[in-house]
Amino acid sequence: MTVNHHPPLQVQSAPTKEAEALPAQSVCLRVVRGALVPLTEQDSEALRRFRLRVGQTVLADIDRPRSPEGLRLLHRFAALVTENVEGFEHLSAHQTIKRLQAESGVGCNIVSVQARDFLDYLGTNLGIDTSEIPRDANRMMTAYQPRSLSMSTMDDAEFQEIFDGLCRYVTLKYWPSLTPEQMANLAEMMPESVP
């Protein structure tokens, strides 16, 4: 069995004539001591269609679905920052999250961009005069590109690590009178907003 954190469980077996036409199918399983068992009758039926035999080896990708509560908590955290930290008051919850990701590097991919392209962007899109800045054709800059935090892109453990990192960043940079744990607790007490 291969364990990763990507698509839902995919069941594949050596094809029988009937099963050759069956595509890989997601099946929800519940963990019991030493085994995985179908969660619902529909999941049992999906497995029966594969005509698996006792002792047969199957290849499966295991994925633990993320709780939707994490995303709601993240949006309450963003609302807390938006309402209480200067410079964020004009942003939506989503914009606040992406800005914090980009500032901190938490939950981001690291990308390289050519410095001249960045300066051209500043001049063209933001109206900043960059004509006096030398443009070294080979100079590269490192930037953070925020990743999606949607439920389909990561499991609970990775999401919790990112949430904890954002709480830590906000308390270090913007709200030093709080600990990251206090920040998370305050976010939990915020009224629920629409994500």
C-alpha cells in the first residue's frame, strides 16, 4: 500500500473481463484494528464490483479528508486580523490570508523571477518610476507564491501546520502582546463569517 496525501482511495486490481471496463473509483473506508472496512453500503457495493478475492493484493492511495472546520477557523483568524491589525482593514478574509502567506512564506512555493521583469511590472502596473534603477539582465529575485489552502490540496496535518505558522507570524510581527496559542484561541471565539 502506498500512503500519500492526494486523491481519495483508488482501488485497482488485476482486471477481469467484467472489471476491465471499470475505472478506478473512490471508496470511503473506516479504520478498524488491523484493517480498513467500507464505510457505507455504497462503498461495499463499489468494492464488490471489483470482484476482489481474499488474499488478493490491490494498489491503493490513502487520503484523509480534511475537516471543513479548519477552513472556517482560518477565515475567523483572517477576520480577527482584518478587524484589529492596522493596514489590513481594507482587505477581505481571503486577501488577508494570501497577504500573510506572501509576507511570511508560510504555505508558499518559492519562485524565482528576473529582477528586470519585477521592475518593469512596478513601473507599468503601479506607476512607480524605476528608470533610475539599473536592470541587470541576469539578476534573479526570490519570491513567495501562496499555495491554495483548499480542502482538496492538503490534509489536516499540513493545514494545521500552516495555520499555526500564520498565528506565529502575526504574533511576532503585528501582535507581540499575544502568543500564537492565544491568537488561535481568539480566532476560535470570533463569529463565523462567510468564507
